[in-house]
Amino acid sequence: MLRTLITGALAGTAGTITMTVALRRVFPALLPESMQWKEFLPKTVVEGVEAQTVGPGALTEDEEMGVTLPAHFAYGATMGMIYGVVRARLTRGSPMLLGALYGLAVWAVSYEGWLPAAGILEATTRLPPRKWPVPILAHLVYGATTGLAYAAASRRINRGSEPRR
């Protein structure tokens, strides 16, 4: 089980790296300005948590960014661990497809579920439809990468645990 959790955390970290690059570089270059978010999406979450806990504006811009990346990567790694546990119970399926579906589930549970319920963010689907693609695409990227990274790491680990002849 520990191996599954560690592999999942590493895969989730790989997914978070890819997601971050997509949010910071790829989407701004490909999507029209009307579809863009004014800020880095994970920073918007941190600002919502800040407003709910210590009050809006309690942190400086630098402090918010200092919290954003570690929190973003910790959440991604944690979701990767959960993916590892779920994936270990599935015997078949494309790693990319299962990962992408898992990424959509993470988006739904987070951006349509606990974040709005906690008053941290408005649900994505309550925003204008032109704003929906960025968080959804970002989580598809996260999930697909996590799925592929988990499969690759699992193959490598399993190869290493085979008895030598």
C-alpha cells in the first residue's frame, strides 16, 4: 500500500507540473482572452481560503503566491495518492483515459463540490460558459498526465521487483 501511495503522489506531482504549465503558458497562448481567468486558478482558490479564514487581503501578493504553489502541489500529490488507490483496484483500462476521467472527477468534486460548499469559490458552472474550459481542461491535463505517470512508474517498479534469473 505504501508503494501505491508514493507512486500515486509522484504521479500526481507530475500531473500538477503539467497542469501548471498548461494554466500558465499553454492556455493563455491558445485560448481567446474572453476565456481566460484573470489570475492563476490555484491562486484564486488560495484567495478564497484566505477570505474564509484570516480575512480578504490579510496576505500580501507575494505571500499568496508563496502559499499557492506548495498548496497546489500538495493537493495534486494527495489526489494522485487517491488515484493510485483507485487505479490499483482496476485491472484494465487506458492509463490516459482513466486518468483523464479521474481528473474530471477531481474537478467536479472540487470546483463543483467542496469549494463552493465551503464558500471558497463559486461553482464553475455558475460562471459564464466561456469560463468553463480552463478549469475543466486543466483537470483533464492533470488526470491524463497522472494516469500515464502512474502507469509508467508502476511498470518500472514491478520490473524492479521481479526475481532475477
